[in-house]
Amino acid sequence: MGVLVLFDLNPKENVHDLYDRKAELESLSSSLKNGERLIIIYGLRRVGKTSLIHSFLNKREFPYILLDMKEIYHVSGSVPMKALYNTILKEFTKFAEKVGEDANIDIDDEFRLPDLLKEINEWCKSRKLIFIIALDEAQYLRYGGKVRYDGIIAWGVDNLSNITFILTGSEAGMLKEFLRYEDVEAPLYGRFRNEIYLKRFTKEERVAFLRQGFKEAGKNISNDELEDTIKNLDGISGWLTYYGYFRTIKNLEHKKAIEQVFKDGSELTLKEIETLIARSRKRYTYILRAIVEGFNTWSVIKTYVESKAGGVSDTVLNSLLQALLKLGIVEKEQDDRYVILDPIAIHAIKKLKP
């Protein structure tokens, strides 16, 4: 068997291991070269955001920290400034020690994040360095309580010439709602930003991805198996990677591999969806079921939900649909039909209980 790269389930750590993300890498490089201070990366779950940011940062000469806001939220039930302050300080100190220097930062007993960022900025400025603060799943910053993280980021963009913020989010609508850069009253309004969208693979890209992955693994895939795979798994690179892993590492036959992707993937997706819809589970469940079953216009969804869960006002239904759009579970097509394009999510929703 050849060296496994594309079908490795771990996030990619090297840009040479990424598949067809040249444009996104060039956009990131250009932003840093031009001194841009705010970069936002959007993309559905499992389209490769983590691999993109990991591999990009690993190749840079710039110091950086990469923090998972979702992890902090799940540990604390919020994103307290003390937790973020301590994590950034810890990671920056580790970087300074790695290059044989003293971070020499005065600890603020009130854990004021702007004060820490000012000191980091001055440290980097004196050494002619750009420091990158990458915040994965940044939409969770909205759980900061009284702390306005959007305001802190806006202040940083305006005042910290040697710090660049990179924000990523799989819930694009939620991240945009947190940043509110089109709201004239929001802190980030009018701030320049580079927005990068990671899209699903096209049919041609899916074919090429699978062929390259099997070539690396020293195995073959028949045209029939190839067509069946891209038909079943759509253009989400994570699911295609799972399939390749099961075929090449676990040595499963084609149909068994597809079945395993749906089994493992739907279990993972079901847990994610259940967490996201917990606050109004019954209504969310019937909205999702309606869409999966093909009842996908607003009026038909309303009829379906009311037949299953009782009366629901237009305002409430609109609010629930907007939330699903923001979470990235549901998409709205140009003909105003609501759709779920991830086949694994569809499979998971069929198992969802009200």
C-alpha cells in the first residue's frame, strides 16, 4: 500500500497534502502579505476548514495560535474572557520559549484581553513579526456574556498593526450574525475583511479526489464504484475521505464501505443536530423531516409541522427556519425551496426522534 494522504482521517498538517485548495491558500497568503488584519473562513462541517487552516499556518514563518472556541464553550458553558486570556497567554509564551526568548508579559489580574493583545502586539512589533490569532468555530464567541468579543476584534483590527485575526465557522449564518459587519451600529461595521468560502467539491473534483486517493494507497477503484460513491456521498470531502479510508485501510468492499460511512457519519451528525435543536426539539424535528420527505416550501412545511406538532405561528416558523439556515443544516434555493444537501445529514434526520 502507498502512503496514505488524502484518505487520512486526521486534519491535514501540510499544504502539499491538501486537495485542490490552491485558490484559498493564495488568498490567505495574499492577505498576510498585504497586512490585512481580519480574515474569515466559512464552510460546512467536514469540507476541510480545519485542514486548510492547520496546513496553512504550519508552513508560515509567522508565529500563531489556533484555538477552538467550541471546546472552550463546552468546557465552561460560555466563553469567559479569563479562559481566553489564559489560553492565548499560555500559547504565546510557549511560542516565545520555542524561539528562545522571554515573552516578558505582565499578567493582568483582571484578565483584560485588550491589555494582553497590546503587549503581544508590541512584542511582535519590536521583532518585526506578524502574530496570527486563529479562532476556530468563532461563532461561539457570541457566548461571551457581557464581553463583546466583536468589539475587541474591531478594536484590534483598528489598533494592533502586528496582529491578524483569522476566524473560521461551520455555522456561517451564526458567525455572520455574531460579526454583524453590515450593521451600521455594530463594532465591526465597515472594517475591511477577506472572506473565504470553502465549497463542496464539484462532480469532477469528487472523481479526481477519489482517483488520486486510491492511487496514493496503491489500490484501484472501478468506474461503477466511483460513480456510485459520488452519487451517494455528494461533494463533502470528509465523507469521501471516510469512504476511501474504509476501502483502503479497513479493506471493506465498496457497498460495505458506503454503509459504514452512512452508519458512522449519521451517528456523528445526529449528535451534532440533537445538540443544535435541543431548545425546540419537537418543532425542529418535524421541520427537518418535512424537508427530507420533500415537503420543502414554506407553506407545505407549515402544514406538515402543524399536522404533527400542533399549531405554529408564522413568526415562530420563520424563526425556526432562519435558525436552521444559520446553523448550516438547511439551505434555501433560488426557487424558495428549503433543502438539505448533505446525504449523511438526511440519513441522520430520518432517525431523529421528536
